[in-house]
Amino acid sequence: MPNNSKKLSKEAYGGIRGEDYIPFIPTTEAMPETTGYSIAMGTIFAIIFAAANTYLGLKVGLT
């Protein structure tokens, strides 16, 4: 089996100086942290995990 492993070039490990780096999202743009979508998804996941923990706890006889 031939060794066909590919490696990154040495330039890939160098990094970028701070003044040359252009971020994907500009620093002037404020991203919302709390949205209706995040609250809804958090509530849905909380219900699912609470139900799963309740079911498994009762199933193994912890209560």
C-alpha cells in the first residue's frame, strides 16, 4: 500500500498578522445573541432532554 498522505505546506502553519487579517463578520456589525429562534430551540431541547432523563430515570428505577 503506497503512502499517499498529503501534508499542508509550511505557509499554512504560519498564521496571519493582525493588521492583515480580514474577519468574515466585520467588527462594526453587532450580532444578536438572543433571538426568538434561539429561545424556541432551547425550549424544545430542554423539553426533549427533560423527558429523556425522566424516562430513563424511571426505567432504571432511580426513583
